[in-house]
Amino acid sequence: MEKHSEKFKQLGLNIAYYRKLRGLSQIVLAEKAHISRTHLSQIEAPNMKKSFSISTLFDIAEVLEVEAAKLFEFR
């Protein structure tokens, strides 16, 4: 996980960006993606040490109405 920590950080920041762009709170996104708000908070946290499944990523992308690949466009 340490090996990819910067990529997970960027992924979480992109999820937070699109969530805010859509005007969604963490609670609403988490509910619609069928995960806990705590889990979403850990995903979005810049210092995240927790990985998550591809299935969860697809669920989040679907709720955000964005292609999952867009979440991997690191700036």
C-alpha cells in the first residue's frame, strides 16, 4: 500500500472534487454508493492508509455520474 499511497491520495482527492462539483455531502454520496460515511471519509482523506475495492470505486463513479477512468486523471 505504501508503494501506491500517492495514487490513492490523488484518487481520493478526485472523488472529493467530483462529489463537491455535484453538490453532494459525504453522507449522501456514501448512502447512494452503499458504503458508510466513515469509509468514504477515509477514501477522501489525503493521508488515507486504507485501500478499497474496484466495485466500490465503480459505485462511487456511478453516483457521481462520471466515468471511473476520470477519477484516475491525476493532475
